[in-house]
Amino acid sequence: NAGVMQNPRHLVRRRGQEARLRCSPMKGHSHVYWYRQLPEEGLKFMVYLQKENIIDESGMPKERFSAEFPKEGPSILRIQQVVRGDSAAYFCASSSQSRGTGELFFGEGSRLTVL
Amino acid sequence: DAKTTQPTSMDCAEGRAANLPCNHSTISGNEYVYWYRQIHSQGPQYIIHGLKNNETNEMASLIITEDRKSSTLILPHATLRDTAVYYCIVRGPFNQAGTALIFGKGTTLSVSS
């Protein structure tokens, strides 16, 4: 997991507030994936981004969730008007290859608690 | 949905080999078999991957059957720190839409002394 940095590691929000989770990929990696893990459940794919482009957002909830990966800076997962059901661990992963096998390297996650 | 089937749980004695099976009978010709693990609530950790041939690295060995419909991850000398959920994932070779790693329920491996 060395190299993929996520912050904050823990975030507490009240219902209706916004949550912003940041992910800095490993050096040289231009592909970022976001996953969500609800308590006692498995990892669910949310979105896949390359620099400035969303490639696959088939796992993103239709409302309140958005993601970006700007040319400069980290990838951001934004959750607007959070609800208690958003409480989960959010993991980011990065990859360096556009062809070939491109294994993913994960960060330690950001744990969101909605009060 | 995950394209693989794994046992829910397995036990292994410390120092013994852990053999984790995975069925992927619908695998396509260009799809790879990946193994990841998640220790407690940490981020998933890449272990190994393969296409057709058996593979070995410093962590584990991957044995893929000739028809590619199943595989086995082998941890040659399991330690207590290998206790984790192990995920077998089938995935196409390109980083494009529809090729994200899809995690199933995995196998919970418990290593005991």
C-alpha cells in the first residue's frame, strides 16, 4: 500500500454536510479508482478516472456523489448532503498502465462517519 | 457481479501451506486472474496475478489449471499475519470502462498457532 495517500483518514460529518475525500496516487500513476466498503460488507467499485476524465462511473450513486481527478493535484471524491448510510470506508487505488495487466495499489482508506 | 466462486472460510496452521481455491469457469481468453487480500480493515493488498502459466513471487504462488476454469493461491508457509480475507478476481487486461476490479466475498483465511 505504500505510495497511495488518502486523507483525511477519519472524517466525521453531520447529516446534510459535505464530505471531501482526497487521494494522491503513487508517483507516475495516472489511473485512479474509488471503492466503498460499508461496515461488515465487501468492497464496491464506484468510479474509475484518468487525468481529467471519468472513464467508468457505473458504481457511483446517481445523486450527491461526484469525483474528479484534475490535471494537477489529487483525486477528490465529494459527497454532498451526507446521510447516515454514507458512513463507510472509502478506498482509493491507483494504477500505471493503460495496457497490460495494471495491478492496482490501494491506500489505507478514509473512514467517514455521519452522525 | 463477481465472476469467481471461493469458499467462505478456511483454516490453516502456522507454518503450513495455505491453499486457497477459486473457480472461474466463465473466464474469457484475455482475462487475467488476480489475487488480493485485505487484512482487518486495511486497504486491499495486491498478491499476484496470472493469465495461463503458473506464477510465483515473494508472497505466493498461483496455479492455474490448463482449462483456466480454476486456480489455487498457495501461501507456502502461512504466518499469523497472513490472516485476512483473500479475493480472487477475474479481469480484462485493459484499463477501460468495465474492467475495474470487482470484489466478491472472498475467503476468510484464519491462521492459528
